[in-house]
Amino acid sequence: MIAQKLNMQTPKARTSSLEVPHRTSPATPRTAHQLKAMGSDSDSVPSPTLVSRTAKDRSPKVVERKSPRSPMSERKRPSKVSELESQLAQLQDELKKAKDQLSSSESWKKQAQQEAEEAKKQLADMSAKLEESQQQLMDLSASEEARVQDLCKISQERDRAWQSELEAVQKQHSMDSAAFTSAMNEIQKLKSQMERVSESEAAQARHAESAHAEIQNLRVELTATLSLVEELKTQLSDCKESETQALEVASKTQMQLEMAKINEEELKSKGLKAMEAYKSLSVELEQSKARVNLLEEHVSKLSSCNVEEPQENGEHEDSDQLKAELNQLKTEVGQLRSALDEAERRYQEEYIQSTLQIRSAYELVEHTKADSSLREAELESKLKKLNAEIKDLKANLTANETKLQSISEENEVLNQKIEKNQLSEREPKLEMELKKLEVDLADLKASLLDKENELQSITEESETLKLEITKREMESTKVNDEALAEIKDLKANLTANETKLQSISEENEVLNQKIEKNQLSEREPKLEMELKKLEVDLADLKASLLDKENELRSITEESETLKLEITKREMESTKVNDEALASAESARAAEHEALMKLRFVTEEAEKSSRKAAHVTEQLDAAQAANSEMEAELRRLKVQSDQWRKAAEAAAAMLSTGNNNGKFVERTGSLDNNYHTIGGKLGSPFLEDMDDESPKKKNVNMLKKISILLKKGQK
């Protein structure tokens, strides 16, 4: 609706701009000649509308002379200005809407980038899982090789054992050949059966070798597939790096486009400001023109009055004042004209700068588009190669699976045949072996019972020894207690004797003093005899203490020897128990090992099948992730194509709008006389009306961009 209104209003504005009168000064002969020509033209033309139409058909910039403007046309101007302002406000609203849509599209692009990063993280997790599975496969392959070697060793040992048994049987049959001819015949039959069994075992060994060779081939193929997977990972990492680089370039180009848009908006705002200043200057020029017209009328009136009444001096003064005012108005008009020229010059310079910046931005966009197209082509070629390699890997896997299935079926058939042959041929041998095992078990049970009885007897002896040791310990504790009590008594006696000796020594001192004083020589031998007796008693006590200490030492040594004997007997009993348990456990372990080996072989077969299934599942998951990445790349490609088309359309619309919106160069110049001013007042309005066409085109371009953005969002 806004575009239709603008289309309806532009011809009216153009006709009104064409109807602006051009005045000529009567001073020059050129202007007079032009007036005559224009007067003759106006007399020949019946109406002004026909003149304007013919002039518009001939050339869009021909301006005709008509009567001066009426006040009605001057009143219409503000209404047109208000309409133009309303249209500008609407255009600004549409620009804001377009900016909002652009911001929403940018947010959507950020979301898409986040989704792409999440997909990259998922791919990294999948690659880590693939590496873990590869390591597990390598470990399992190593363990399988070790187990195969162990099985080969076990089979060789069994073959050797069987060969030794056969040699022993042959020796026994050779020793008893004279007496047991029938047994020889049976032995020959058994030999023939053994040869058949050996042939069947050789065939089984051949089949096993072929199966091992096929397994090795499969391992080689798996290593090749793993190397291809690693190459695919490296290629994917390269693709990711190229994608990140493309995203960085796209972000840089987006930033440059945003800067260009900001510069365009700034230039548009500056242009609008310049247009407003231009309009204000044009309004001031119109006002000055009206004043000049009024002054011209006053001057003409005054000149007529001066011709009729030359004696009135006051009117001459008024005419002089009017002339001075006219001169001032001329100077003002010159200043305004120079200001308009400067404004136009600045606007043109800013416009040229904006066009140069926009061109540089578009060149950068084109370079980035070319780079992105080349990278997209490279990525597509790489993806095609990867898809072809994945298809080849799938074909190889299917072929390997079919081979494995056929080999497993053949192995099952052979195992069934071998089991049937072994059951039919080894039934008597198995019966004999079972009987031998039963006899061995009976012997083992008897030996176990004997050893259990020995253990019981040993435990009883150990218990009796423990009881004896406890009794002896109790006796030794009692003896020790008695000895300690005697030692305490002896110590008490010693202390008492020491106290007696001290008292005696004190008495001796007292006696000595008395002897010295009284010189009693009679009591000296008695005191000496008492001292000797006391010394003898002390020596006896010391001897008894030494004897009792020796007895304690002997008792402690005997207790230690008894403890050592008990520990030795306990060690012997534990050794006997351990030997018996070890023999029983060895018999059980042999049976358990046979069962475990059978289970182990079955479990390994199941694990190998599970691993193959797991590898196929991982490959399927990797293929699904690759397909998802391809879909995302296609979606990003479609989005980039849409953005490129929108940018191309915007560039085309802006280039057309800029080419149509250039100002017409002005060639007119101010004359010395003021009469030429009125002939050039129509040019700003013509330029204003011509400027409306690029605005319309810009509006249409913004609408198209908004439609394209909505389509891209859908």
C-alpha cells in the first residue's frame, strides 16, 4: 500500500515541480528574447497540463515559464512534507522490522552453529568409543593367540601321553603275544581304529589350520579396516578443521557486513540530516524569494511614483531603504547558496565514501563465497570418497561374515562328526578310563581316610602334649611362685640380719667406746665369736639363693624346649594335612581344568561372534553419524545458498538504487542581478522528487530481503 501511494504521488510531485515559474531579468537582451519565445509558446498552448505532459514526454528536465505561484501551492507544500515525513517514519518502522528479522536470523544461525558443535562432540565421543573397541579387539586377539598356543601345547602333551600309553600297551601285548593271540587280534583292531581316529584328527587339524588361516586373513582384513577407519578419522578431523575455518571466515564476513550495514545506516542518517538541512535552506530561499518579490513590487511602485511626483523627497528615502534591504537580501541569498553548495558537496563526498565501502564489502563477500564454494566442493568430493570407502568396507564385512558363518557351520558339522566317531570308538576306552578313575578315586579315598586318621592321631597327640605343657607350665609357675616366696623370705631375713649387723656394729662402737673408756678386755672374744657366726649365716643364705636361681633357669630352659617340640610336631601335622589336601585338590583341579577348558572354548567362540556383532554395530553407528553429518552439511549448504542469494539480491537492489538516486549535477551559477534567482528555485524540488524513486526501491529491496529471511527460517 505504501508503494502504491508513493507511485500515485510521484507524478503529481513531478508535475508540480515542472510548474515552477522561471523569471528572467529585463536588463539583458537574452532574457527578453526568451520572454518573447515563451510568450508565443504560452499563447499557442491552451492549458498548462498539456504543456507539462508534452514537456515530460520530450525531456524530464525541461522547465517552462508560467505565472507566479499562488498561495494555494505554497499551502500544499507543508502537507506534502508531512506526507513525506509520515512515509519516512513508515520506512523507518519497516527498517526496524527488517533489523529485528536479521537479528532473529543471526540467533537462528548461532543455534545452528551450537547444534553443529554438539554433533562434533558426539563424533568425538564415537571416535573415542571406536578407539576403545579397537584396543579391546587387539587385546582379545592377543589373548586368543595365547590361548591357541596353550591349546596346542595341551594337545601335544596329550598326544605324547597317548603315544606313551600306546607304547606301553604295545610292549605289554608283545610280552603276552604268545599266550594271548586273541588279544593280539583285538589289539590290531584297536590299532586300525586308532589309525582312523588319527586320520580323522589329522583332518580336523587340517580344518583347524584352514580355519586359523582364515581367521588370520580376517584379522589382516580387520587391521586394514581399522587403518581405513583411522584414515577416515583423520579425514573427518580435516573436514572439521576446514569447517571451522569456513565458519570463521563466514563470521568475519558477517562482521564486515554488519559494519557495512552500520556505515550505511550512519550514511543514511547523515543523508537524511543533510536533506532536512537542504529543505530548511530551500524554505528560507522561498521566504527570501517572497521578500524579493514584495520588494520588487515596492520598487516598481516607487519608481512609478517617482516619475509622477519627482518633488517628494521622503519617498526617495524609502526607495533607498528598500534598495539597501534588497542588497542585504542578495547577500543573504548568496550566503544561503554557498551553504547549499557546501552541503551538497559534503553529501556527495559521504555518498562516494559509502559506495566505496559497500563495494569493498561486496568484494569481500564474493571472495568468501568463492572460497566457501571451493571448500564445499572439496568437502563433497571427500564425502563421496568416504561413502565409497564405507560401501567397500560394508561389502568386505558382509563377505567376511558369510565366510565366518560358512566356517562356523563347517566346524559344527565336523565337531558333530568327530563327537560321533569318538563316542563310537572311545566308548570301551572311556569305560576303562572310568574304571581306572574309580579305582584311583577309591585309592585316593582310602589314602585320605588313612591321612585323616593320622591327622586325628596327630591332633590327639598334640592335644595331650598341650595338656602336658599346660600342666608343666602350671607346675613351673607354682615352683616359680614358691621360689619367689623363698627369695622374698630370704630378702626379709637379709634385711633383718643387716639391721642386726647395724645394731651390732652400733653396739660394737658403743662397746669400743666403753672399752676405750673402761678397757674391758674380757668381752672382746665373745663379740668376735658372734660376728663370725653372723658371717657364716650370711654365706649360707647366699649359697641357697644361688641354688634356687639355678633351679629357675633349668625350669625355664625345659619349658622352652617343650614349646619347641610342640611347634615342630604342629608343623609336621600341618605339612601332612597340606600334602593330603594338595593331593585331593590336584585330583579335583584336573577334573575342573578339563571342564573349564571346554567352557573356555565355547565362551571364546561366543565372544568372537559377539565381537563381530559389536564391530558391525559400531560401523553402523559410525555410518549413521556420517549420514547425519552429511545431512547437516547439506542443510548448512542450503542456508548458505539462501544467504548468498539474499546478499546478491540486496547488492543488486542497492546498486540500482544508488545509480538511480544520484543527484543531477547543477550547472547554473548566480548572476549579478537578483532576477536569475527565481529561475533556479525549482531544482531542489525536482531533486527531492527524483530522490523518492531510490527510496521506493530500497523499501522494495528490504521487503524482498525480509521475505527471503522468512523462507530461510521456515
